[in-house]
Amino acid sequence: MMVMLRTPDCDDSKAVTGNEENQRVSNYLRSKQRRFEFQYQLKLKKVPEGRVYFGCEVDKMPRLGMMSKAFVSAAMSFMKRMNSGFHFNMTNERSPDGRYEKPHVSFTVEDGFNRLVTTKPGHTPPKLGEEIHENPESIAKRTKHGIKWNTE
């Protein structure tokens, strides 16, 4: 996994620059609108059955004031409308039947990732920290029909 964060030197040529790795990330993000990018590389041991979700959860929902809670709830609802595979829970409470779901956000991989590249056996995967290209046909196919996973 590689986390790339936009630092001040992306937008301000007078800002202090970091080390060589920081400069590489700054150069990559400079021409983009985004503030951050996560890149993952993994090898599957077996083909997943059903949909694959990516998400994160917290043990306890941070305390939010009335305005903050309304804003976060509206943002989450907007995300849900934009991405049908998006799911969230902002409560710490048990349901009447005793079930419990930690506060979390998650989404389906095929709908939630901007780019997803499956490397064919014998080919070299994309290098993390650089532009990862997925052609538009592949994106359309992935979002409509799912992912053809590769375990080799």
C-alpha cells in the first residue's frame, strides 16, 4: 500500500521541499485536483465468491455536535446516491434484536475504486507511486459486469 498526500510544495513553489520520495509524490499530485491518493497492490490466494468490499471501521463513533453530525450525515447520504455500493453506519447502538454494527464506511471494489488493474500472469504490475492507467473500456466493463479476478 502506498499513501500519497498533497504537501504545500505541490501548490507553492516557495514552500520547503522534502526528500526525493516526497518530491516524486509532489510532482505526481501537482497536476491533479485531489488531496490524496491510496494505491494498493495485492495477490489473491483464491478467487472471491460474491462482491468484494473495501472499508474501514472504528470502535466508537467520535462525538459530533449537531451541525457536524448533520453535515457528515448529508455527505454520507450524497456518497450513497453517487455510488450504489457505498454503505455506512454512524451509530454505536445495538438494534432491538441485539445485533450490533460498528461505525464504518465501505463500498464495493468494482464501483468504489477509480482505477483497478488486473495484471496477467507473467506481466509486471504497475509501480506504486506512479500513474496507474485503466482504459475506459475496462472501467465500463468492471462497473457493469464485475471483476475477472486473477490468482496467478
